[in-house]
Amino acid sequence: MLLIIVFSSCCAYGQQDNLSSLFPDSSLGTAHETVINTFKSTMIVNAQSNETLHKHDLVFNISHRFDDIAGSAGGVKTFFGLDNSTDVKIFFEYGITDRLTVGIGRSKGAPEYREVNVPFNSLTELWEGKIKYRLLTQTEDGRRPFAVTLFANAVVSSMSRDTALHSDANFGKFSDRWSFTGQVIIARKFSERFSFAVLPTLVHRNLVAPGDKSDLYALGLGGRWQFNRHMAIIADYFIPFRSEATKNYFSANGISLYNPLSVGWEIETGGHVFHIDFTNAAAILENQFIPYTTRSWTKGQFRWGFNISRTFTLGKKSTWKK
Amino acid sequence: MNKVLTLMLGLWAAVPSQLQAQQVYVSRNATISFYSSAPIEDIQAQTSQAVSAVNLATGSVYFKVQIRSFRFPKSLMQEHFNTDYMGSDQYPYAEFSGKLQGLPADPADGAYPVMVDGKLTIHGVSKEYKENGTLTLNSGRLTIVSSFKVKLADHRIKIPSLLFQHIAEVVDVKVNATYLKSAPPQAGTR
């Protein structure tokens, strides 16, 4: 009896000295920790990522697309497309809260470059306003296996009216200058190195060529594979769901449409994110490259481009210390 | 008579264990901060969510902190710290386990310079540390304050060469923990 008492008291004491057992992982508030850095910037290549900015962060971004590397517009004559640019975009984004990011941008626009019977993609001088809302975050414990972000933009063209009959730039009224994109970005960080996103998308253009439809649904796919701590391969692809009627309309007018595929190399240097991209999309805005990509990878009609983004922290720095 | 004797012996056996159990002090909001000077901008971060325990009877001391709990003045810096430097998905905690030295057997209220000797694990890499600190006892409240240096290379934390903000290879760490006596465990009074 005595032995039992002494024994039990000794062991109770022994357990006490194993101080780490006082603090199991679950006691340190790890539950539902959110996954961070599914992507390293708000863009994958041409597609949006699920990332929004931190509160009071400002991002300045410049994107540039050169002309076709090969094919009739490329080759040595144009120094593999570097003599020309198909599109240039400058934009600012600002984090109002950690979940809500707004932005404004201006892009040159990438109108159809060939002579066509039906001017179907004529808009230039594009001004974009956009809004992005982080609806759901992925959690480390797998309770919420993916993240959801909503994206919308409104784009207006300030170009002068094109008087050609049936042109999509033959603006009858101011609203004809507008187009819109709505998108749901569903993303998952599968591992430290690999993230993937699915982007159901609707592009609406108020004025389109006579045989085209204003609404175009598309599905975007995007991914990021990080091969060291600061570099990653990024890619995205869009599948537009055109009706047979519009497909026939375009092919009857000798216009081939392709699905935009973009591949890039991402370099992150703490505050700056650089993308060096290859894409068959001439345009940078969703409103243009999803419905109107007429250049094909297999014909050498892809280009190189770059995105440079710089983050500025504008929030008060003294607020972090309690 | 026999029962009384057993009871007395039982009490005698239980009392010291209860006393020792009461020598365990627990902190659930210990503050850990670090500072690194860098040419463009100094880098600093802080957490008040570290946990710690001290057993004055044995001198054992233990700290644990969740890497993700460190707060930076810039959120982007915090992101880089977690994903680029610390790999906090893979190594979510830093831990220290060691012994206090230089403490009297049954310390009265007052401040004592102490030496802490033990193993610090950061980024999944452990290293032995021997650091100075101050332990203060004040009517049941115990405080430990210490500051020491951590060399990033010792824990295989790499400074990316591409990073525009080069940071120092040695980081100053400060620890400040206030403890309360833990409730007597049931085992001691069984």
C-alpha cells in the first residue's frame, strides 16, 4: 500500500517536469489558421489570382506584351516582335481591407491587327476600374480546402468613334463603349510548391459585331509551381464557351479564334514581383483576350511580355505594437 | 490503527509531491520580439502568444511559440518571413527546453541573475544555447527576462541573395514572460 502511494506520487511529479506536455499544439491557437501565399501576386499570368492586397498596401504594376515572335509579324525583321508592342497596361491596386482590393488601370488595348470584313475587336484606349473581394480563405487544417475570391471589372474605351458599318467601335451611345468581366476564382494551395485555380468567367461587351454575342462564358485554369524560394513557373489557360452560331459567324468571315495560353517565369524579390511571360494572347485585359485571341501558338504567333509589380505599404507603421 | 497509519503515510507521501507541483509556473502570453538591422529598413517583429513553463523545484524551463503568431509592422514582410525564411507551414513552432542555473533552492521574493542552458529549435534545426537572464519572484508572480542573439545560419535560415532588403545575419531576440503558479494537479492530491 505504502509502495503504491509513493510510486504514484513520484510519477505525478515526473509528469510535471515534462513541461512541454503542458502545451499541446492545439493549445496555441493553430486551429483554422489561414493559408497564405497561394499565389505571390494578384495576377497569375493573364488571369487573376485569388490574392488580394493587405490593408493599406498599394501596388503599382506595368505589363507589356510584344508582337509575335515568329509568323508574319515576327522573325528577324521585327527582332522577334520586340519592335512592336501589342498591348501595354499600367495599373494601381489598393487594399481597402485585407479582403477588399480596388484598382484602376489604363491599357492601350489590342485590336485585331489584320484587315477583316467585320471589325469585331476594334477597341483601344481602355480604362479599367476593378474590384476584388476575398470571400473565403483556405485553412491549414483542411476544414476549408480551398479559397474563393470574387473579381469584377468595368472597362470603358475613350477612343474616337469608328464610323465603319457594323464595327464594334461604332458607338451609338456612351454605354456602347463599356465592357465587363465577372469572375469567381476558386484556388487551392496543394503544397508549399503547388497552387491551382479554376476561374469561371463571364465577359460582357455592350456592343459587339453583328454575328457575335454580348455575353461570353469561359472557364479559366491557372497554376503556380514554385521551384525555389523565389522563383516559380506560372501558367493560365482560358476555354471560352462560344455558341455554334458565333463560331460559324467568325469562321465564315475568315477569323480563327484560339484559346489563350500563357506561361511565365515568376521572380519574387521582396516587394517586387517580376513575370516574364510567353503567351498567344495579344491583349492584357480579360475583356479582350478571352473573347478575341486570334493568334496561335502553333503558328509561332506567341510573344514575350513582362509584368512588374511593386508593393508600397502605406499603413501606419506604429499600429502593430500593442 | 492500521488505517490511520496508512492515511498518515499517504499524506506524507502526497505532500511533497503537491509542493513540487506548486513550483510549476505557467505563462500563456509570453512576449518574444526580435530585431535585425538592415540597410534600407530595420526588421522587427513581436508576439505575445508564446507559452512557457518553469519548474522551480527542478529548474526546468520550457518555451514554445507559433511562428505564424509573430506580427510585423508590414504585412508583406510578415508574409515573406513565414513563407520565404521560416517555412512556417513545415516548421510551425519554435521551442526551447533547458535548465535554469544559479537559482537558490527555495528562492524568496527578489530578482536573481540566472543562466539558462538548453536546446533551441527553430526552423526544424536545434542548437545548444547558454544565455543570461533575470528571474524575478514577487508574491507568487514570476517573471523571466532575457535577451540573446540568434545566428540565422545556425538554424539553416537562408538569406535570399535576390532580396532587395539584405538583413543582418544575427538577430537580437528578447523574451519577457510573466508566470502564475499552475493549479495543483489532481495527481498530487490523489
